[in-house]
Amino acid sequence: MDNTTDDIAKAPLPTTSTLRRRQNIVFQAWRFIALNLRFLTMITKGDH
């Protein structure tokens, strides 16, 4: 049986603050920069 609809209905909804962060361009830019810096650090150290 396929319970996809039931599973989706039981899934938790994001909070208002989570939705606000997801739509905030400044927050998204910061996350993008931080992630790229982590990748750059990992690559330059050679610990990947």
C-alpha cells in the first residue's frame, strides 16, 4: 500500500522563523559564503 499522503500529512510544518530565514536573502547569502569557506578550507588542507 502507498501511504505517501498520510506520511506527508504527518510531517511537521516549519515554524514562522524558519520560513522567514529561508526567504531572507541576506541570511541565504551568509550561508552560501560560509559553506564555500568550509569547502575551501577542506580542499586547501587536503583532509577530504
